[in-house]
Amino acid sequence: MVSPTEEGIMKKMFVLVLLVPILTIALISCDADIRSNIADLMGNFGGNVYVDNEWVQPNKADAEAAVAVIASLGTAGATATTSNTASETVFGISGVNLSGLSAGATILAPQSVDDQNALKNSVASALTSPTQTATLIAELSQPATAEQKTAAAGTTAVFNAVITSLATQVTTDNPTLGTAIAELSLPSFTADDDITQGDLLILQMMTNLVNNTITQLSDGSGGIDATTVDSDTALAILGDALFTAQVAEQLSGASTINFSGDLISGLTGLMGDDEDRSSRNGGDETVPLTDLNDSIGVEALNTLMPKIVAMFGIQKSGDTFTYTADQYKKFLLNQRAYLASMNHAIAFYEAGNISNLEDDRMDVGTLIKYLIAFMVTTFDDYYEFALADSIEPDPGLSKEATFLAFVNANKAMATGTLDETNPGNMTIPSDFKTIFTAMGTYLSNKQTSDQILTNLANRAKTLVEMTGFENDDLDKMLDDLPTTIDEWFEE
């Protein structure tokens, strides 16, 4: 038997595994009327808002036509080359340092306005129906060609160098905007990685987003002027960013997860139960799941967990699960693209002093997915920090093995086959617990040095404003978010 404090840690880790930690905490003190309003609002946004609001015009192209357009990305005529000097001009911005490259790179070329519109229209059309969406997602899981892999590998290296240069120049005029742009960086690929057509699509859309941003902020002589961002400029960039985020959401599988009011209420009940029922078996710990029907419900958990496992890219293989470094990298790419695109949209929404946007309405589910992406990418950032820091202990497990350990220790939960009458126990592997406990310390230190949690809270408040669901109580809960998260990991 372990202490109530350790029991609290394990239950909060359970919610982290369910990928809805922060908003659940924020909603604990939310009264029933607010929860009802949130649930109602989420129910009102079931369609494709990007097409519904005419950000892109629907056409008759189906999923196969979209795949044909995407298949041309990274091929002859759709690429560009760079050298490897310390002051390159890339995407129309000068002073990009590519001296870290061993040789010149082949990259995805930014598309023309017409080609961008063709790509957006074909993808948006395929996302207007569940059948076409499923077809598109399946086709985008197909492997990239060797030619495309070369372009993808070159793109990530050059892309991140462009972001460094762009962020530095923008920060001079607008530090807040510069910070958001710096976060557009992507995980690196090599030509030997398992790269898919979907990965190419995300890389192309991120390339277009950055190129369009540079075009909008260009001073006409290879430099950047971000001193004043008018609303028209901000709206143009914001629309690109939100569409990129939607595609990343679709490819990650996050769009298939229904964050309903009942689920949030259930998780809130789970968080509020501090009675100690855990036990230790060697280095692992177990938590009885008998109280699930008093909170989230076993049926809901059985529906949710297989979708979360699939979103991660974790695969069922016989009686066990497998998860490769390539599968984790794909998951991370989509989560980073989603978070970076949303941060980009938020930053330009603020910079352009935009308000009362009828076309840019999202739902509260968008806020949950935003917070999910923050947690996932922060885990990866912590892990890289732990590897690079000589003082910080080695995490012990690889990134993919960290999540795989939990899933293989809880197979019935992962497959959605828990017995509804007697669901058994949840197992917390010792290495899994150690890593996420250390991640809490990392977050606390980053809050002290970089105000990472304060920035998260402020961006979340802006995102709530962008959804059109402004509420003083919710704003206050978001204001308290940095303290709440610190206490959450400390308990």
C-alpha cells in the first residue's frame, strides 16, 4: 500500500495517459451550467468549419484526386535546391545559416498561390465526408518515394534554419510574434526514415505557411518588417495556419476522438477521488479500476483508449503491441505541426488586433486538442533535454518505449476490452512513472526561466476568445493554470 500522495500522482498520470489532463483540471471547479454550455458548444461544431466558412472553396474533387495532387509533392518540378553557406536566401528571406549542412539540399519548393489553392481545395473536398476522409487518410499512409524522401529530409533541415533566421528578425520588431515563429520548428527526417505521403503533405503545408508569412512581412529587400501587422495581413496568415492545423489533426487521428461533456465530467470525477487503493508489485504500481463507473465509465474508456492508442501510431501485433521510432516520429510531426500552426494563428490574431471573427469560430474541443499537443511536445522536449543535460538522469526508456510500456502493461484497456463489471487494475510501470515525474520538474523549471506555463495560459485564453466562447470563470481558471499544473505534478 502506498501513501495517498503517491496515489494522487498515479491517478493524475492516468489522466495524462488519456491525454486530457489540463482542461480536466481547469474544469474541476467549473459549475454544472458552464459544463453544460461547453458541451452544447462542442456539439454545435460537427462539420468542416474550414469549408463551411469558405476559407477554401469546395469542389468536386474526391479523395483520389487529392492523393494525385499530393503524390506530385517532392518530385521533379516541385523541389528547389540550396547550397550550404552561412548566409543563404531561402523562401525569400536573406541571412539563413545553412553552414551546418554537409552539402546543398533538395527541398520542397514553396508552392505558387494557384498551386496552394489547388492543394487546399482537393484536401478540403476530401474532408467533407467521412467516407472520403477515411479514403484520404488510408492513401496518405502509403510510403513516399525515394525522391520524395530526399526532399523531405532536406526540407526539415532547411526549414528549421529558416525559422531561426525569421524568428530572430521578427523578434526585433515584435518579441511575442518572434517567439511563436520560433516554435514552428519540426522534427528532423533522414532519407532512410519511414516517410509517408501524409508526412510530405504536412511538410509542404508548413513550408507554404512559412513562405506566405515571409511574403506578408517582407520589407521588399530580403528583410522583414513586423513592426506593424495590419488585420488583412494577420487574417491571411491566420487562415493558412488554421487549415494546416486541421490537416495535422486529421492525419494524427485526433479528429476521431469525441471530447464530450460526459467524458470531461467523468475525468473530473476520477481526478477528485483521492482514496488510496493502489498497491505495489516490485517496481510497478497498480490502481483498481472498480470506481470507473462512478466517473468516466468503463464503456466510455473502452471506446476512448483504442482511439488514443491509434492516434499515437501504436500497433497491435498478436497478443502484444509494437511501437517503432518511425511511428513515434510521425505522431510527433503531426502534434508539432498542429501546436505550431495554432500558436502561429494565435500570435497573428493578437498582432492584428482581430476581434469578433465570425468566420474563425472553433469549438472547445479545439482547446482540448491544443492542450494535448502541448503536453505531447513538452514530453518530447523534456526527453531531449534529459539526454543532452549531463546532470539530468537518463530517461531509461526510449520515447516510444515509454508509451509502449504503459500500453503493454494495460492491454485490456488499450484494446477497449475491459470487463464492465470487473475491469481489474491499471498498472503504472516504474520507468513510466519516473519519466513523467521528472517531466514535472522540467516544466516547473521552464516556468521559472521561460514562463512556459504562463504563455500556455495566455494563448489558451486567446484561443477561447477565438472560439467565441468567452466566459469570465473559464478565463480565471486559465489564469490559474500555471499554478494548477505545478501543483498537479508536485502532488
